[in-house]
Amino acid sequence: MLLEKTFVDTITYRPGSVILYPGVSDMLYRLQSGLVRVHTMDDDGNGLTLRYVKPGEFFGEEALAGFDRTYFAEAVTDSTVDVINPALLSPEDNLEVSTHLVRILGRAYESIYRLVGKRLKSRIASELLELGQTALATPTADGAIMIYATHDELAAAVGSVRETVTKVVGELAREGVISAGYGKITLKNPEALKVIAQQ
Amino acid sequence: MLLEKTFVDTITYRPGSVILYPGVSDMLYRLQSGLVRVHTMDDDGNGLTLRYVKPGEFFGEEALAGFDRTYFAEAVTDSTVDVINPALLSPEDNLEVSTHLVRILGRAYESIYRLVGKRLKSRIASELLELGQTALATPTADGAIMIYATHDELAAAVGSVRETVTKVVGELAREGVISAGYGKITLKNPEALKVIAQQ
């Protein structure tokens, strides 16, 4: 648990607000509630999602090392963020931050593994399952999970482009695993998605 | 600087020795000298290099978080490794480890960025420049840098297969940027390689 004195501020951001820009920083951030997307851009200006930050998770960890930040952090839904002074972290807090770093490093290596070894369809299935566990997901009346996400956002998360993602989403919909509407996707058969994610 | 009491052991490994296997561990490792490759395998058994560990850098950091290790660590050259008990790290040591974690996380995100946004030729150029700063590199009589690396090893590092890497290496050699021999590649024009790496 982080000590009170380490908190500098608590700020709530509206969806689409940029919380952090590339640059220098000496503060660490922790998400209280909502969903934050950490992303960069390729040379053509296409977005590339590096990770989603869920409640309880940190971001802006380069402040610990005094490195420049090379990414953007953006509120996806209404997001409340604690601003933390890393110089005031206790040894227990530091262990919590290290554990967080090891976890997100593992997720980054998993992304590399999937980018190299998995088909786009598997990567999209995997991404939909992950988004299904964030603040973008709401349960539907018949027990399915509906996710608010555009094909552009999915493309940024799996390292592809919208046109190609639209084709694969159509394929998954024809197979009855999901259903797709404007800006939203319903996971009709998460078990089948899990199988596809592993292929 | 790490305190003496945190060291458990110091071990030297021969080239090709596996230092760490996937599994559980409670020790942290730091490379004294040599070069260590951290890698995993895709479903078809192809190697995928996650990162190279250079002298002074840590590996096995999942011990800090109590997570299972999901990768192999292998000595590429003769490598001397300190085994460290993470429970005995001082606050200063922990800060050093955190800084290391932030650095390798940044490198993992850079890999994701390159996998998504860069051509294979750029990724190979970038990899050759990085290997040129490791224990695999030796200066030649005429001031160039020679790297001991097979096309298989390059393929594992850039997320491709040997056949495709061989084609690109041939292309770079025809352009006069490198020269390639059996199991070794000479960087004849590092400046030109840097330009290609950014393309």
C-alpha cells in the first residue's frame, strides 16, 4: 500500500484526454479507476498501443530511472489518476513498483511473441479477450460481454491497419464468435475466442 | 553498487550453456562479463530472442515479483554471472534494479515498435548495430567491426526466419554496407547501417 505522503495530487480525466506526453517527468502515476491507453506512433502517424493500464496499475515509470518518456498516456474512459512522488516511496512501495515493472515487462515480451509467432486473427481474439476485462466492457442482457472499441483502436493494439482488422472482425462475426456493430463488438463465445487466440 | 552480502555465488558459463530454464526461481542474476541471450520459442520451435544481456545488466528479474520465468537465458560467449538474493537488496540496490527494469521495458517497447513499423531490412540493420556493441563483436585490422552471428541467430533476434534473413543480408552485402562470411558479418559502413535502421 502506498503511503498518503507520497500522493501529490488526484486528477480525473475525461475520455480522450491526454494525461502524459513524451518528454521529461519526475512523477509516477497510478490509475484509481477507469482505463488508460499507453501508445506511441509509427513514422506514418499510425497509433500503436503499447499497453492498457487498469485500475491499481502504475504508469509513467520512467520517472523512477530519470529517463525521458517516449509515449503518450490517454484516458480511454473517465479515469481518475493518483500523481505520486517516487522519491517518497517506502521500501514496500518500491517492491510493489518493481513487481508492476516485472509484470508489464512480461506482457511486453508476450506482445513480441504474439507479433512474431501468431496470426492476426489470433492476436485480435487475444486483444478482444483482454479488452473484455477492462472498463471498455459491459455485460449484455443475455450474459455476453460488449466492448466499446473501433476497428482503428483494435488495429493500433494488434499492430495492424483498420482495413485488415475489419476483414478479420467480419470473419470472426461470420463464424458466430462475436457480433460487430458500429464502434462496439460483442463477445458471444469467449471460449471459442480463447481457442483462436492460442492458434 | 550491490553489497557483498547480497551475492550468493559467482558462476562462469561456456558458450551455448543454458543458465536459466523456464520455471520458478527466487534468485536474481547479474552479468559480470560476456553476453547472455534471453529467448523463448514459438509454437513451431523457432527461437525468438527477447533481449541480449550485457555486462552490468540483470536478468531473472521475475524473482523480484515471485512470478514464473517463461524464458531461457543462455551464455552466448564465456559469461560470468553473479547470483543475487533479492531479499537482501538495499534500497539503493532496489533503485538500481528498478532503473534496469525501466530500461529493458523501454527496449521491449522499441522492439514492438520496430516489429510493427519497420521493414525487415531496417530491423536487421538495427540488430547488427546493437550486436556490434556486445562481446560478439571484434574490431578488424582495417577498423571495421566483425560480429560472430549466424543467420539463424539474426532471424531469432528480428522475428523472422533464416531464409528471409539470408536474402536481406545478401542485399546489404551487395550494397557494400556489410560483408558476410560463414557465421560472421563485418560492418563496413556503420553510418549507412544507421540510416537504413531508421528507414
